Amino acid sequence: MLKLPTNIRYGIRLIITLAKAERRMNTNELAKEMDVSPLYLRQVAIPLEKNGIIKSIKGAKGGYILNVDPSKTDLYTLIKAMNEDFSLLECVNCSDACPRSDTCISRELWIGLSRTLRDTLQKITLKNLIGEKIEFPSAGLLKNRGGVNHVQNV
């Protein structure tokens, strides 16, 4: 099973919760809503705050508030704000990561799938996540050339 890192799952939940609330929420309120510890929530929030996705308000009436326009912010941007590389394998972005990269018969597949995932994430806005139905286009990834499937550049 392919698993997303926990910080991405909770980070996206944090952002969606704030977007739906359309107001400042304190850490305890967010933690209760998300069923997560306030301490872990603060850790998840750090890169989102550093990258301008959310804003931290200090003090007795402090908390977090969404700092981006949901209709103009895509899911890929949110994931990148959590300092995550969303390629399926390290060799996709860095051929030096694997000594077999130059001759690997499956690397082209992983590159194509990573591109398709990135492109799909860039089409889903935060606004989609908080209310609208998300439609996933059919990818048409593989193209048959001479009896061999090749990944199309998407």
C-alpha cells in the first residue's frame, strides 16, 4: 500500500478545517475538531505558517487562520508548503539517487505517474476540498508503441 506521510494528511485536514470555519480557531479547538493532540497540531502548523498558508495569532485570543484564497490555492501548493517532495520515488527528481537510473526499465513509468499525480493535485483547489465535488480526469497514461507500453508525457 502506498501511504502518504502523516504530516501531509493532518496538514491538509488542518487547512480544510480552517477553510470551512472561515474564522480564527485556537489550537485546542482545532485539535478537538481534528481529534489530534494540540502538540502535534502545532508541529504540523509550523511549515504551513512559514510558507504563508496559515497565519498564527498570538495571545489569549490567538490561534490559526487561513492566509490564502481557497479558490486560488491548489492541493499541490499546500503539499509543497509542508516541505514534501511529492514524487513517487527519489530517482524521479534526482537520477543520482539510484545507480540504476540510467538503465532502469521502470523509471519512465515512475516519472510519468509522478507527473500525473502532480498535475492532478494542481487541478484541485482548496475551494474544491471544502465544498465542491472533485472530479478526476481519466489519465490515459499508457500509449502502445509497437506492442510496448510507454508512458506519455502528461
